Amino acid sequence: MPIITLTTDFGLKDHYVSSVKGAILQQLPQATIIDISNVIEKYHLPDTAFIIKNAYVNFPKGTIHIIGVKANQTKDARHLIVLAQGHYFIGADNGIFSLLFGNDFEKIIALPENNSVFPTRDIFATVACQIAQGTALEQLGQVTHNVRQMLAFNAASMGDNIRGLVVYVDEYGNSITNISKSLYQQVGKGRSFIIEVGRQHLTISKISNSYSDVPDGEILALFNSSDFLEIAVNLGKADNLLSLKTNATILIQFI
């Protein structure tokens, strides 16, 4: 049974999400359609990449992922099928694919030009069904070898410090950074440290294993299920209480 996922900024009020699902089911009634998210901030590609990157790895290889964020075709944003890590991704070449995979692709197909004002329904849904039915990618468009680049800021180390950014704030107000557990271990080598957070320059000096390791209302740091450093407040919202919005700087100083 083919699995098709849907990631959009359409929201839940209008008919757009249902229209895409209906278009898929008309062509492929046996499809399983899974919403990754339909409430992404309008046109926000970094959030889109973060959410997809953390979700798609939990699906079986061969899953087809429709990306309906900034999906309209322009002279600078072709429509592409990208095969990466054994998964198929369909969307506009607006920078999202470089945010997801850098340049690590198995295959890239440029779809024919079109004039659709609703390409997620009219183009992407149809292409997803064709892939699910076994159509070779080369029959759907032209092989190409590059995608539009949108460079993400990566956490960096300098001496005894790591400097990173908050890259995503979840529904609980947890501020998720781009500092990976592997970079933390590589630079820290088991040493003590201070994490400086927020405008008040509050400090954290331990890594928690769970949110409940600290009393209610206290700040903490932990590595989340994706192994990235997260700043949180137990039963509170770190983004509001600590002013840790997207792009806020996080500094780890090892002692």
C-alpha cells in the first residue's frame, strides 16, 4: 500500500488540504495519506525543512513526500522530484531540497513547465500517484543534477566554545538549536560547561535526561529525540520566558 505524506502551509480552515487528498484518492484509492504538518508558518522554508527532516526518517523507504510550501513554479523555482535516502520528494526548487539534503541526492528530475495556480493538487498529487504506480522517474521529466541552494547556518566551534542558533520553536515553546550531540561531545570531551541563554544571560551547567529532572518552572537543557540541544522550561515556554525565538544565539563554554 503506497504511502504519500503531505507537508504544507495551507492551514486547517480552508479546503486546500482536503482538495489535495481528494485528488490523490481519485487516482489512487488505495493510497495511505499521512499529514506531516499543514500548519507551517506561511512560506517558511527553514521550519518546513526542520519538520520534514525530523519526520521522514520514521517512514519506510519508498514513501512519497509532497511539499506544498512556496510551491508555485517560477523562473527561479522549477518543480522537481528528488530521490534521497530512499525516499521521494516532490516540490518547488525554492531552496527546500538543499536545506534538507545539501547536495546528497540519488536522483533529481525536473518536471515539465506548467501554469497551475494550485500545483500541490494539480501537479504534485498526480506525480505522486504516478510514482506510486511504478512509473519510472525519467518518464516524468528531465534528469538534472543540481538544486537551488539555500545555506543554513550551522553550529560552529572555536576553541572551547560552541556557538549555535535556535532553529525551531515547537508547540510547547521548547527552543530547539542546531547544536548536535556529536558536536557537543567532540568539543566538550566530558568537561564541565556553561550554556548561556536568553537576554538575561541565564546559565545552565548540566544536561538533563528529561523535562522533569528540574522543578516546575525551571530552565533546562537536554538532547532531544533527534539528538539536538533543546532549551526548555519544565511545564513552561522557554521561547517566551527566555526570549529564545528562532535565530536566538546559544553559546556553550567548556571549562
